[in-house]
Amino acid sequence: MPVITCIEDLRRMAERRVPRVFYDYADSGSWTEQTYRENSADFSRIRLRQRVAVNMERRDLATTMAGQPAAMPVALAPTGLTGMQHPDGEILAAQAAEECGVPFTLSTMSICSIEDVAAATSSPFWFQLYVMRDRDFAAGLLDRAKAAGCSALVLTLDLQVIGQRHKDLKNGLGAPPRLTLANILNMATKPRWCLGMAQTKRWNFGNIVGHASGVEDMGTLAEWTAAQFDPTLTWDDIDWIRDHWGGTLIIKGILDPEDARIAADKGADAIIVSNHGGRQLDGAMSSLTVLPQVADAVGERCEVHFDGGIRSGQDVLKALAMGARGTYIGRAFLYGLGAMGKPGVTAALELIRKELELTLALCGRNDVHDLDLSNLVFPHQIPAPLGPYQWQPQGKLAAE
Ligand code: GLV
């Protein structure tokens, strides 16, 4: 068994083990993938401010997200077709999250159903909703999530129409997978995945097929979302969703301070600053770029959560310092899942936990709640090597 030291190790292993059509689905963005790339690249443009001789024995990562306990400020994001990265993937990821003490979010577009995940876990998980044209179906999903004990609703607003992902179109992506010759040949090179899939019955969209009237054959994902997702959705519709749900509401897909204010007005308990992992509006700003302005726009009115490009605990720390209360990982856990199933998701969470804990200490802080802009150095502040010295630290540390 190779030694896994970073998320990139898991990504490489997943790339070898997961059929191309599903690996590509996870590891791609829309159109030119500019926003997808910049989500991660912008993290590496920000530097951390090293501090020394601060007592770093105490390192507190525990927090709450939307009022619910989290062993660290990291949740598993809702991701579609997770049960195709690995057989029964949503169940395994939810169990790993539960054991690590972090929230798990089940996507509407999951393979394992709400009921499957509830039966396999004992802590409440979160449910993510896409609003369908068939509002009775959407209301039925909310009722099922409530009956399963889901403790928060994550309402996604940035995918009423689907961004074009070139690889998915070329691969003929759908669930169950389209058995094109290319897909069959590629799957034949992934015996572990095929064997696992042969042992489960979960091969299709578990929340939808058999529940939505008239949906027997979903065709490709792109065709199905175009037919079913409701492009007429507006802020006015949020009221009935919030009222029908009646519990903790997290609004996902906010990239603009004005939208953030409206979401807070609508009663969101938290918003997620997100561009859907660069899978929707290609050319939009990275999530990290807009985070401080969005956080300023809502102030204390609701929590600000973040996703987009996180591949390490250092990235989590930067997002927290820039104003996020909590973060979500999507691809980072999917790579672990595709690589090794449940132990792979645990490995991804453990890697990030350890990186966050040590980085916190090396930045001279003891508690994830104490991070702020003074822990960071931005690109325009970084002195040119051997050039005139320009950097002025922004603010002081508690120890000073
Ligand atoms: C969501 O389900 C996506 O494919 O991004």
C-alpha cells in the first residue's frame, strides 16, 4: 500500500481506479475550465504569515457550522453521482464523515437515496436540493429528507441550467452509465470498480428514479437536467422552500455581495460562497477572490461558508482567515473515495485535519476562530526578491 501524504496522491490513485467517464465528471469544469483552475490557483497566490515562539500546544479545530457541531470547519460538499466514483459511495462517504465528526451533505443527484444513507448512519446528515420543474417532486424530496432526520437543507441556486462540460458530452455521461464501446473498454480496465458495482444494486439516481413521476430513463445527465431543473426559479420561490422545510437553511452558489444580502434577507442561516467548483459559469471569479466582499456584505446576519478549490488544510486556513466560518470539500473527498472507498474519504479528511492543525500552530494561532486577514500576505504585498521592501503586516497577533 503506497504512503499517502496529500490529496494529490489520492487523486492519482482515483484516476487509475475509477472509470474514465466518472473520473472526468468529477475532475472537470465547464467550457475552458478557467474558473475551475483559478479556484485552486488563487489559493497558492496567497502566502501565510509565519509566527514563532507562541505557545502552540493547544490547537483547537472544533467549531459549529450552521449551528451544528463540526470537529473541524470542513464539511463534505454535495456532489452528484458519488456512488459512481465507488460502489455505494454516498453511504461510505457519509459513514466516514460521521466517524470524523464533520457534516455530510447528500446531493439530490446522488446514487444512494436519502433513505439508504439514513439507514447506514446514525448522525443526522444534510440534504442538498435542486429545485425541479415538478414542484410536488421537490416538496416530496424535502419531506423525505425531514423524515430521514436531515438536520439542514442546502439549497443550490447556481445550477438551474447546466454549464457545458466538454468531457461529459464526449463521454456520454449518464447514470446508469451509457455502455458505449469506449466506456465498456475503459471499464474493463477497472476490475475492482466493476466487481464492487456487480455487488450493489445502486446504479441509478436513487432519489429520483422510481420517485419522480414518469422518470424511468434519465438519458444523459445534461439532457435530464435541461428537462427537469426549473429555470424559472427566482428569489420569490425561496419563501415556500424555506417555509416547507422549516429548519436550518443554507443557500449555496452565492458569488456576489448583492445576492448574499438577498439570501440573508430571505432568512438563510448560512450561505455558501461557491461557483459550483468551476462547473457552471466559466469566467466567473474564483470563490476565494469574492469571499471577503461577500463576508462584508452579510456581516453577522448569517454564517458565511465556502467551497471551491480546497485541496489542503492550508487552503482551509486561508478561507477561514478571509472570512469563512466553515468550508466544504468536494473533489478532495471524491478522490479519496475513488481511490479507496471509505478509508480513502477518511484519509482525505485526516490529511486536511492534520495540515490545518499544524499550519494553525505555525501561523502562531491556537484556535480556528482566531484567524483573520493578519495571518495572510496578499500578492500585491509580497516583496520582489531582492527588491525594495514593501510588506507591512496587516494587524497584530494576539500575542503581541
Ligand atoms: C452537479 O450535480 C454537477 O454535476 O455539478
